[in-house]
Amino acid sequence: MEPNQKVLNRYLNKVCAEVKAKGMHDEIREELSGHFADLMTERQQQGASEEEAQQYAIAQLGDPQAIGRDLHQIHKPRIPWSLLAGVILLSAVSLLGMAAVEAGFGDYYKFPDALMLRQGMFIVLGIAVMAIMYFINFKHVLRSSGWIYGGALMAILFSILVGLQVTNGVRRYVGILGLFFDVIGYSPYIFVVALAGIWNRQGFMKTWNGRTRDLAELSLLLLPAVIYAVIPAFPELIVYLAVSLTFYIWMTRRWIRGTVIAVTFLTGGAIYVWNHLHLRERFIAAVQADHRDTGAGYLNSVIHNTLTSAGWRGQGMGYRIAEERLMFPYTDLFPVYLIQTFGWAGGLLLLVLVCWFVLRMLYSARTVSDTYGRALILALALMLSIRLIYGLTILTGRMPLISIPFPFLSYGQHVFIEFAALGLLMGVYRRKDMLPAGQAPSSL
């Protein structure tokens, strides 16, 4: 080893000792080595000896501990305060709404005992899950993406075989330690996380190429959609296709192929709905105002009447509404009940909060330079955003009700997977300055 290299290595070791983000050490060493070489060359061209040039270069670079501390401030973990504040506000709205449901219905309406307390327990457990996911290195998720995809398939199979029976003959829930998890409802989140990793892994890119790789990509993309269609699990099918196709087009830039797939599923869905009278009537009643008072459009009529009578201030906490008028005010129609209770002003604040939260999630993807990290944030942000936006569109009274929970707000254990998804998203953001820009998946 040349003497100047020994001097440089000692200097770089002192700098890197101050930088906790080990993923940045190689980049820091490379950059400072380049500056060191340039300074030495410049000094030697002025007639200095090698030893004099070394001393000059080291002096110009500056104190290694001070530089290391400065670099640590640049590359330290970043806390996404805006997202954290947003989820806390959404959780607070959820608890306030559950308290309003309890106060308004009391013993008159059948809902889970201690509704607000139960939702509070779900939120606390959800925050614990979010904290765990926040500190997980998302690079480990990348390396396990194939296993995650296969695990999601096995979990759906397990749920169908031994899960609890629910409506339409579909087994969805699996009980663990007294809690029941909607495995099929959770699975779209898991599939998009897995696909983000699989499509970014260099092993996948090397194993498959050309048309074979295209076929492998499409097979991985469409297999969950086929499973949801066969089960059937139409809410999950709709959400999964909306997210996965958007994500597929963004990653591959294959607009025509993605559009063809979307049109194919839309056409198949339209044919299916048209051939089933009750579904056709529900869809027509939802989108056409003159059909709202029919049997199929009853709930849409309830939504319309409830919102038009709410006023700016609403009916207030404790207002009783007939059971047959607003069914399930703590789940499917929870956003409607919030406006019925707190008025259009409360609904406007909810709209602003949700839109701001969605924009912050999507903006987070732009701040991450790591290819896989950006893809993972986008996949999770789309999954949460589409569900949040659907929850708002219910308020129009013209949206078919397809049992998609309002994330973080409506009652239920679905908040576990939503908090987990947000925790993983924030974990990527946390490390956004701790990894080299544009780090290739092959080095992971």
C-alpha cells in the first residue's frame, strides 16, 4: 500500500466513525478520496513533494471528526412528522366518531359492546405494529419478497380451508389469540409489497429476460387477481387491480399492456354485473339519481337524505337516528355518520385532512432516491390512498357500496394492516438519507 493511501485511510476511518449510516460509508470514502487525489495533484503540479502534497490535501479537507459530524447530520434518520401527525388526527377522529355512535344509539342499536374502547384498543395495537414496521430495515423486505408473495398465497389457502365462514360462503377470518384477522382483506397489501420487491430484485432480472420475463411479470401480477375473482372477493379484486396496474405501468412504462389488462377486467366485470340482476340494480341505483328511492338504491337514498339534512353544524353528539335509516354507522357508513353528527363543516375538515394525508404519502416517494424504497412507498401509498378516496366518494351518494373499510377511521381490526403499511412506508422515509442515491438492488 502506498504511503498516501495509508494516510488517506486513517483520515477516512475517522470521518466514517462519526457517521452512523453505514450504508453511506462507501460513497463518503469515494467522494473524499476524489477530493484528496485532486488536491494532491494540484499541489504537486505546483512543485511540491508527495509528502508536502499529502499534508496540504489533509489540511484542506479539514478536521475529520468535524466533517464526520456534519455528514452524520446530513445522513441521520428522518422522522416523517407530517405523516405521524396525520395518522394521529385520523385516529382521534375515529375515536370521537365511535363515542358519537355510542352516545347516539345507546341500547337501541346493536353494535359491539364498548365500541369506543374496543376501537381504542385496536388503534393502540395498531400503533405498536406500526412502530415495529417503522424500525424494520426495508432492505430485508426486498430480500424476502419472494417468500412474502408465496406466504400471501398460502395464507389465503389456509383461510379458505380453515377460516371462519362468512357471507357468500367465503372463509376470510383466521383467529389468533382471541383476535380475528381478515386474511383475504389484508392480502392486497402483502401482494403489492412483494411485487415491489420481486420486480426490483436483480436476481429476477437476470433469471428472466425478454418475453420470458414479460410473461413472468404478468403471471405474478395477474395470479392474485384471478384468485380474488374465483373466491370471489370483489372488493379486494377492485383495489388490488387499481393499485397493482398503476404500479406496474409506473415501473415498466408499458402503458398499452397495462391499459389492455385494465380494459379486459373492466369488460369482464361489467358483463358479470349485467348478468346478475341484484348487482345490476345496485349499480344503476347508485349512479342514477332517479333510482335512489328503489329497493336497490335504498342505502344511497339514506346517504343523500342524511347529508342534505345535516347542515353546517350537524345534529350533534347524542342525536338519535332510526335504526332502519342509517345501518352500520360505525363501519360502512361511518363517514356519513360523522357528517350527520358534526355537519358539513366537520365533513370539510375531514376532506382536507384526508386529501392532505394522501398528498403527503405520495410526496414521500419523491423524496426517496433509492429505487426500491421509492417503489415500496408508492405501492403502499397507492393502496392506502385509493381506500381513503373511496371512503370520501361514498359521501356523494352515487358510489356503489362494496365493503371497503375507511382506513384508520371505521371500526374494525383492519386498522392493524393499515398501521403496518404506514409504518413500513415511514420506515423507508426514515432511511431516505442513509443510503446512496439510486442504489441498485443488486447490492442489497
